[in-house]
Amino acid sequence: MMTSALVQHADVSRIPEMQDAATELERRGVLVTRFHAKHLLRGTVPLTRDALVVG
């Protein structure tokens, strides 16, 4: 079972699906962490095998 999710932080007016995904995952009790693409590229995003990545 998925215990956490990493959702790329973006301007909600440009990509509302990101916010919709984060909102629904939080509603379902999933821990959501938002990140910027530059942090993913730098390797500072806590990736795990059980985390869903949205972005």
C-alpha cells in the first residue's frame, strides 16, 4: 500500500491536476510532500519504493 506521495509543486492556475491529486491523496490519508523539479534533480527529494511520484 502506498504510504506517501511526492507531488511536484507548480502554479495551480497552470496545472490544477497537481493540486487535485494532492488534495485527494490527503483526503485518503496519504502523507503528501510537495517538491520543485530542481530539488528532484539535485537529489534532495526523499524517494522511497512505496512513494507515489506525481509530476
